[in-house]
Amino acid sequence: MTALDQPAASPTHRIHPAWWVAAVTFLALVGAAAFRAVPGVLIDPLREEFGWSVSTISAAVAVNMALYGLTAPFAAALMERFGIRRVVMSALLVVALGSGLTVFMTASWQLLLLWGVLVGLGTGSMALSLVATVTGRWFVARRGLVSGILTAGGAAGQLIFLPLVAWVDSVWGWRAASLGTTAAALAVLPLVAWLLRDRPRDLGVVPYGGTAADDVDPVRTGAARAAVQGLVVAARSRPFWLLAVGFFICGMSTNGLVQPHFIPAAHDHGMPVTTAAGLLAVVGLFDIAGTIFSGWLTDRVDPRVLLLAYYGLRGLSLFALPTLFGPDLHVSMIAFIVFYGLDWVATVPPTLALCREHFGARAPVVFGWVFASHQLGSAAAAFGGGVIRDVTGSYDLAWFLAGGLCMVAAAASIAIRRNPPPPPETALPTDPQEAAAAQAHG
């Protein structure tokens, strides 16, 4: 029996290399998320300096979120063609470039290009498809838990940086804050170069909890076509559309609405920007605990039931939010922040589990398209929230609309049928093109 036939790492590895790969992936997601913390804090400073409307600034955020999502389905193809490490390092450099160049901008189209296009493409290359790829390649056991941890890193990173960004902006201005987030993305590069590897075989081990058969051969051609084929196949499935609708609304009610607009909405009611930013940072801290716990639950509870609870409770909390704003911080607002943190991206592990259940080897690329719907929802809410604020003078209507749509997402989630996995001998595709797609995104 060779070393690759062993179900775990060799005795010389006290810690399985999969955990080091997961750790550096976590840091890369946090580093890339640093810049995504900037827009919510800097909406007001940009309005004051350039005279741009909330709608104009929100349009740049919307472009960012849309590209972030639309890049995700092809991220697995890029990683298959060029390797995870090269793609992640290139993405971090693009994020750093986009954030750093903002200090020179003088027109709104430059905001769209830098915040919207460059940072959207860079962070999209490290979106949740990276989570699906890393967990799919490196883990057989503990996939739900690891997906929860990595998801928390990407989402919490956007929020934990908020107080620091707000403080730097208040002391040195928004340009210093942008340069600081550039530094955060660059700081992760050496660790990625050192620790991130493409596949277990590169280190002479097998996936955590698996065997050599779980580490499939890389496919260097046709991966992008497989991404499109994954959408074509998934689009014929009712569960795909139910998951996509739910995740579209998930994006609207978190990244799209709360993340960029909570701080200016709180400021409208007299709350200092630094206080509001601190509250969103608390959301990020509780998001880590909530998402990891959700991953643990996903390994044990029907994921449809989890999504029903997550979306339903989120909708109720959004209905209550407009009454909680004020110049002073009250216990009711703290309770909202704690709950929203626990629920922020708790939807990801059960959604990923349902993708695996229904789409098998195609799950990473199908999840990439489901995640694209998440970011399209984020883009719609980011822009729509700004328009509602400009037209009505308040964000109240946006909160109420998001709360109602969360109830729709809860109903769509529980309507998904269960699909027990097929026996091992029938689980693999027999058509050569399907086999290539499965390998490309396995």
C-alpha cells in the first residue's frame, strides 16, 4: 500500500496539510475582504468631497457586487487551468491595484472602474467558488464545518475592518483608508505563495478523511466551457432555481443593503459614523460564530429547514430595524446586531450542501452560478437602496421590502425536494465531456 492509499496524512504530519491550506485560504479571503469594507464608510466622505449622489456611489458598489458574483462561476475554471495559488495571488494584486488607485480619482467614472470593475473582478476570483474548490479538493470529512469557517472569513473580513477604516478616515481621510486596505491585501501575498497548494498530491498526501481516489486528475482544457455547461444543466433543474432565488434575496438583504447602507442610514438618525461602523464590526464577529455553527448544523440537520429558519428570522428582524435607529445606542439595536451577525452568511453551508446533494460532481460550478445570483441581488439592493434614499429621503422602504423578500426566500428553500445521493458506482458521469467537467470542478 502506497502513501497515497492511506486515508490520512503520514505520521510525519502532525497536522494534516489540508488544515494549513484552509488557514491560508481563510486569510486570503479576509485580506481581499478588507477593501469591501470601504464603501459603506466612505459614502458620506465622497459625497462631501465630490458632490456625488448616493445613487452614483451606490452604482459603483453595484458594479462591484455584480462582477464579484459573475466572476465566481469561472473562478474554478481559472484555478483548474492556472492553479489555485496563481489565481489567488493575481486576484490579491488586482484588488490592491484597484483600491490603491482610488486615491487619484477625480471623476465618478473612475470610481466605477476602480471600485466597480477592478476590485469586483479581483475579489470575484476569490469568491465562494474558492471555498467550494478548496473544500472539494482538500476535504472529504468536515466539509460542512470547513465551508462554514472559510465563508465566515470572507464575510466577517468585510465587517471587522469597518471600525479601523472609519477611524483612519476620521483622522487622516478616506485616501489613507483606501491605502490601508491595499496594504491588507498585499500582506497576505507571502503566505499564499508559501502555504497554498493546488491539490493534496502536491504534498504527497490524500484529502483529509479521504483516499487517493478523491484526488482527481486536473483537467487543463475545456474548464471554461464546463462552467457554461454547468449552468445549462443546472437551469433544467427546479432546485437550482429555488436555490438561486433564495440566494438572490440573501445577497439583497446582507451585502447589498445592510453592508453599504447601514452606516449612512444610522448617520441619518444622528448616530456617529464610527459607532455605526463598530456595530457592523460586531456583526462580523458574530458572523464567524454563526457561520461555523451553521456548518456544524448542516452536517446534522436538514439544510432546507435551516434555510427556512435563517431567512424567516432575518425577514422579521428587518421589519423591526427602522424603529431601532437613533442617535444613541440601545439594547434593542445591540440585540439586532448580534442576531444579524449570527445569521449573516449562515445560509452558505446549507446552500452548498444542497448543491452537492442535487448536482454531485458539478456542485462547485453550480454553486458558483447560485452565488452569482447572490451577488446580482446584492447589486440590485446596493443601487436600489441608494435610489430609495435619494427619492424618499429615508431607507425605511428598503428595509421593509428586504424583509418581505426574505419571507419569499424562506418559502422557496423549504420547497426544495430532497435528493438522496446515488450509490457510488452510479455517482460518476459516464460521458467523456461530463467526466471532464466533473474533474474540472471536483
